[in-house]
Amino acid sequence: NSYVEHEKKLFEMIWNNQDPNIEVFNIPDAAKQKILKLRENTPRPYPRPDWIKIDTLKNNFEEVKIPVPSLPSKIKLRGYQKEAIENWKKNNYRGIFEMATGTGKTITALSASVQLFQEKKELLTIVTTPYTHLSKQWQKEMEHFGYRPLLVAESRKKWLEKTSLLIRDVKAGRLKHASLVTTNASFLKSSLREILDKYNVWNKVLFIADEMHHCGSQEMLKTLPPAAPYRLGLSATPVRTYDEFG
């Protein structure tokens, strides 16, 4: 598959001395033995590489606490927030939270996502917002709930490879929970949907649309994922002015 081909290409670049970050030497056995002796008998002359740190974590995984989605102890849901979540559950995990600014719609939505994960045991949470600064606010808030979301916005170089690897691991079952935060523009025009389609993980998706009235445009309506079984819209004003259908 494409992942194997990518790894093969990387290896061949190193083997053929084509990687600009690595220089390959053909050295005589005597020099090779000297290098081995240096490794065995002297203190490490360079920093510990990342793969050693990763192996150390793997070998001592009992001591490493990997965060899982959970409700922060300091958060106590109010009655109307609990009622909204229960109604959403009864409606087959699909619905709209029409909540005024300042009533905690982000907290309510994340609490709903935590409960959904606890019930389904597998979940890919995707949050979309109309603006990058809102997406960054969501990213920060989600970390309080045990999520480690990738931000899919701005430059592709910052997220494309990490997102592809993340979705691959979700598909393979190596990750039981993962999360992405994006903007409407990035969801429309970036490679994100192609990655999601390629690995066919929509059946595990909770799709949260913040300020969901922005999703009523014809372009967005054609793009919203019909295969996502769990959906949640958030808005203080879900009705679009002069656009009843949208």
C-alpha cells in the first residue's frame, strides 16, 4: 500500500546516499571496528536519539499514563446541559445544541463526546469551526478533556503527514480514540476528506460543527459527511437569515 511504498522510498534514499540530512560513507573494517569500540567503551558523544526514548517508554509503559477522554473533575454539568446530552442520546446521537453564548456549549459538547466514547469504546472526533482562532480555542479546551487533537488548518506541511498516520492507526484499531480540529474552509478544500475516505473511517466519526449556521451554505451542505453516524451542531443562532433551507 501507499504507506509501505513511502517507507520503501525513504529507505532507498538513505541507502543510495540521496537523503540531504544524512551522509553515507563506505569505510574500511578497521575504521568500523574503531567506531564500534567508541560506542562500547566511551560515554555517549551525542544526545540520546528519539527512538531510544520511545523504546524506553514502551518498556516502561506501566508507568506512562496515556490520557483518555474523560470529564475533568472540576467540571460539574448543570441541569440544562445534562438534559441536552440526554436528548441528543435519545435522538440516536444526532442533534443541535441551541445555546446562548456563555452557557457552556463547548463544555456540553465535549462532555457528550466523552460519554459517547465511553459507550462505543471507539471514536474519532472531528470538530469544525468557521475560523482558525476558534479551532485553536477548541484544541486547547479539548486537551482538558483528555483529547490530543491535531489542528488541520493553515499550511498542509504542519498537519498532512501526521493526520494521515493518525487516521491509518484509527483504521487499524491501534488507536481507540483520536481527534481533529479544523476549519470549514480546510474541510472543504484540503486533503482531509480524501484521507478520511481513503481509510474509510467515517463509521467511527463524531462530527461536531461549531457555529453550525455557517454550514448551511450550498457548498458546505454538499461536503458534510453523510456517513458519519454521530453528529452534533452548536449555535446560539442556528436559523440562517433569509435562508430557511440552509
